[in-house]
Amino acid sequence: MKRLSILASACALLAACGVSTSAGGNPAAICTTMLSGDAEVEPDLAREGKSVADYCACYTKGLSTQSADDKAAILKVTQILADLREERGLGLEEAANLLDDSSAESEFSVTKAEFETAGEYVDRVRRDLVREEGLCAP
């Protein structure tokens, strides 16, 4: 599965297209919509004995440790990606690949910094989830 730079790119597409915010800003709902039913994500988590619910619990818990700006960037990017998946029936990687080009930032109003912030966070949640440490410590 590609990392968040692609994920963030897909999120930007939705913002530009006026896609709704189906999860209404609820972090757990955003995360669940972003990941549920994905043919790559769910088996990947299952190999580690984890589920989308486990990941999203950590994702949500960890947001409280982020600065206001970082939290806003993370929620913006993941909300747009969740909407793209839901409204277009795409897998996570397919949705992310829609904006995997150099024009994504200028065309869709999601900055490179927002992409990177969200990407780093999503990756950190995944690492911490498997290790049951950091953001995901019991």
C-alpha cells in the first residue's frame, strides 16, 4: 500500500470537486469510512491481529496529542479521502492514485505540508498500532 503522500493527494481531489463531508467531522467516522471495506487495508491489519476498528480507535485517540494545525490538516486530508472512497466506490490506493501527480497541490488546495502532516500521522498510527506503543499504547 502506498504511503500518505498519495493518500493526501486523493483528499485534495475531493475538496476541489465539492465532495460532501459524509462523516460530519467525526474523527472515528472519518477513519472508518476511509478504511472500511478496502481489499488491501483490512487484510493488512488482520495479518497483525488488528482491525479497522482498532486502527480508528488509535487514530482518534492520537488526534488529541496533535497541534491544532496538524489536527486540522489530518482531518481535512482523511475526510476528503473518505468521501472519495465512499462516493466513487474506490479502494484506498485507487482513490489516492487519482491525485498522484505534480499538479495536485495547486489544483486542489491541499498543501504539501498538509499532505506530509497527514501522511506522517497515518503512518505513525499504523506503526504504533502494531507495536501497541506510542499513540496506541494500552
